[in-house]
Amino acid sequence: MKKMKTGFCLMTLCLGLAFEAGAAPAPAPAKTHCPLPLRTCPQPQDKNLPDVKDMLTWTPAQRVVGYRNDYRSYPGDIFHAGKPVPLPSAHHNLSHVSYEYKGHKYSLENYLKRNNITGMMVIKDGKKVWDYYGKGNTKTTLWTSRSVGKSVVSTLVGIALKQGKIASLDDEAGKYNPALRGTAWEHVPLRSLLQHTSGVTWNEDYTNPTSDFSKLTQCEAGKDTYDCVSKLILDPQRKAYAQPGQIWSYSSGGAWVLGDTLEKATGETLAHYLQENIWKPYGMVNDGVWHSYWPGKHDVGAHGFNATLEDWGKFGLFVMNNGVLPDGTKALPDGWVEEASTWNKAQNSVTTAYPEGQFGYQWWNKYVPLDTKGASPVEGLTRNKALSAEGIYGQMIAIDQQQKLVIVQWATWPVAEPAADGQSLEASLLFNAIANKLSHTAE
């Protein structure tokens, strides 16, 4: 997911003076310098950062430090906030929320500890009703998204479609991106890139040190990242194994192609396009940073979005409200969110657990799988229409338009992808319990 432009901001520090008889005033603390010219310095700024080349094998403790300092560990492009509009608050006591999982009953507090949660926020009817910061994270922490960034890119594609910078999702990617010509990606429709049904070979295995994804992380840890990644993904030897639209196979390679193509269609970096079309007009509270492979020219489409917990939540609210800006402007095409959460029926997307499909336009189907046994509540988030942006190790933005609910989660799960009955299921059960609690409270 970033060489950094130098710059600094100053964080105002309170000076405490302690006087004893004849004692000199305590020295003022040293000023904290921001590594980037951000409006507010993210805190904490950890001194010892884990090596990014080992990102896939970090311990959960290393991941806490690495994720909240991601914007310092890689080159990055800033997306600036305009006039901040903080979320209004309407506090709800969620301490009695509980769920049953594998024969045990757990509370919200149990969930936070069991699942290495480092941040969580619940937004109901446009108001922040509950939030949590763990492991030293604060309201100014910029936490990295991992693949939650894919859903941000998907939303930006919708904006480009609305603006006419993309004519149709059925257009081939090569129409907008000359670099794809002569590669297996050239004739893949944009819709198939959004759905991860490109039919182009890509190995996403996070546990295999020789997988395509592992090679991608090594490119990111080295120099000349854009060139390195381009050679990896656009390799002429990379072949198509199926026609576009036939087989669903999750692909950060395809997501990178989509982001690169979007930038070429709009003539803007992802960070700047996000800034001008969502971040400033929607009143986000803090600046964010997008991992850049080529600062000022190219940001990575597969991940690398870094923002505060509140702004993660406000992005979810933007989507929940169908992209309608505070001034009434519709930034997204009519029906976009419904279309983005219409789960594709390609092979592998449809399963016994998800008979309607599990993946849309880089959004996941968030309901509890139909084959779940011995757990509750299995109903809560609207079945088949609760969509979720998800990143490895537990990053999430879950959205239920019907219930006007957004739940954001930061985490450092011990494994990138837990088993089907693991932490992702447990998250769905908790989110259902929260949805039910707030629904009953509203009544």
C-alpha cells in the first residue's frame, strides 16, 4: 500500500508548570512534527515502526503500530478536508448488547477483547451513537483501510460514471487505459473489474510468500513501486482462464487495474478525485492520506486509504445516503448503491451460504450466512441488502440503508481471512445484535 513529501504541522501542547520551593519551572515538552502537512497531526506517532516488507507476517501488536502509521511508512497523497462538519451525537448504552456464538454468550465488551478491536463506531440515523478507541488509538489516528479502499474506489467509479468521465461500465478497460493494450486485461469490461470476474489469473493467497499478492507487497516495500507493480500485474505472460463475468475470484491485481484506469479516465489521482467529490463537499472532519505508488500521479486502487474513524463512518454515511451531498447535489447515479449491492451470480460468488451471491461492485454481502448453526441473532442487518467494505485482518464499514445504520470496525485479527465460521461471522452476529438493539430503541 506509500517517498513522502516533506512538511510538518504543529500540535498544540499544554504546558504544565510545577513549582516547588526554589524549583525552576518544568521544561516545555518538545513540539511534535507531522511527517506530512496535515491539518491535524495524527496521534499517536509511534517511534519504532515494523518493517513493511514483513507486513503479511506482522504480529497483531506490530499490526496496531503499522496500521496507524501506514501514512508514514509509504509515500502518500493527501486528500484534504474542507469545512469540517463533525457527526452529531446521540449516545446509546450498548453495554447490554449480546450474541451467541459456538455455544457461548458474549457481550460487546467480550467482542472487543476477543477480536483485537482497535476502533469501532456506530452511526444511527446520521448520528454517532457509540464509539470506541483501543490500543492507544485516538480521534486523530489515521488507520489504514486495506481492501476497504476498494469500496472507496468503487464509489469513485460511480461518480465518474455520473460525470460522464466513464461512458459505460460495459466499456472495456483498454478504452481508457492505453497501458492495458496487448495484455490480458485490455478487453475486460469495467463491470467485471468491479465484480472481480475478470477471468484473468491472479493469486491472492496471503499465506503464500510466492503469491501475486505477496509479490505486490514486496514491490510496495521497495523502490520504483509503480514500475514494479505494473510489470507484475501487466505481465504479458499473465493469461485469461475464463471469459469476463463467468467466474468470481477476488483479485487485488484487478482492483489495481481498475484504480489505474479510473485515474486515466478522470485525469486525477484517486486522492484528489476523492477530495474534490466527497471529502470536501461532504464535510469530512480531517485530512486523509492515500498510499501512492507515484506521488502526485498515481495512488493504489487496491488499498491504502488512511483516515480517522469518524471519517470512515462519514464515508459510510455518504454511501448510505446514496451519495447526496449536504447541498442536495447527487454525486452518484440514481440507483447506484442498489446496483453496487446487487450480488453477482458468477461461479464461486453463489454458494449454499450465499445463494443470492456474496459480492457486488467491490462490496460484500454482510448478512449472516444461511447455513449458520447454533448462533444468534441471525437476523438483524437487512438480509441481502446490508453491504460491507472489508479489508484483511478485520477492517469493515457495514451499511444498512433500510435501518439507516453504519458500523465501522478497525481490528488486528491474527489471520488475514478467518474460517467461514470465524471472526467474520462473529462480527456479523454482533452487528445484528446492535441493529436489533437500536431498532427496538427507536420504537
